[in-house]
Amino acid sequence: MLIRERRELMREWVIPLHKAIARPLGRWLRQVVANGRNRADGSGLAPWPLPLSFDYDYDKTLKDFLIGQAKNPDSPFEIHDWSIKEASPDWKDKARAGIRTPHVVIVICGEHTDTAIGVGIELKIIQEEGVDHFLLNGYSGKNGRKPTTAKPADKIYKWTWENLKLLVGGAR
């Protein structure tokens, strides 16, 4: 009887948890387990993997810029593009699985973010899952627009390299 209970526990909790963690984090998780978050070359801590929420129609270039910045040698993070490029019946479930795992999510706010339904839904999922996040103004000299599901207290932060490192580190 104990064996059956153990199998049920594995089926209900352990296996889904393993799948939820291992799939989105992949290489980074193996590196953390093997090296304790140390870089393979011994040069310090491995960067945190961060997902983005952005307007795929208008702000894809901003995502590319952020990925480029994350490659700086002093970057405390790396960008993981878990974007769901094709609509499917289970896209919200896939988004939720990717959102659950990081310690913070960056929401890029461009000129049309307030009309981007997908970004609004992703932010709602972020809020429901209790994942830390911040809104990042995509264009200097322009006002990025908050997603419709943003809370009044959600501030849009200026995008500079120093500011971005502080925000990822929790300075909000």
C-alpha cells in the first residue's frame, strides 16, 4: 500500500514539478546544479535567466536590443525568449509555465503595448502567479504605454544599462 501511495505522490507532484522546472530552464538549471550558479569558466556567478513580455507585432526589435545588452560581460542576467509565436489553444498554459520559474519578468512597454492583448494576458498571469516584474520603457524620448492589466502602482522605468542591472537586482 505504501508503494501505491508513493507512486500517486510521484505522479501528482514530483513529475509535474520536474517537467515545469526542467523544460523552461534547461541548460541554465543543469549549470546551477552542477556549478552552484558559477560560470563554467570560473569567472563568477552565472546570469539569471529572465523571460520577457513584449508586443510581438511592434516591439520585437526592442527584445533583440535587450538580448544584445544581456551579452555584456557584466550582465547579471540572460534573456530567454520563451515567446509563443503561434496562437494555439494552450498558449496561456505554456505562458504560465514559463512565467512561474524565473525570479523576475521584464515587461517592455512600447507605443502600442496598451493594445497588445497578449502582453495584457501575460501580465495578468504574472500577477496571479505572484512573480516579481517591472515595466521597462522601450523608447527613450517617448512614453511607453502600460498593458491594460497593469496596476496603477506599476511604474514604467527608464531603460539604461545601469538602471536595468539595478532593476533586475530588485531595486524597485
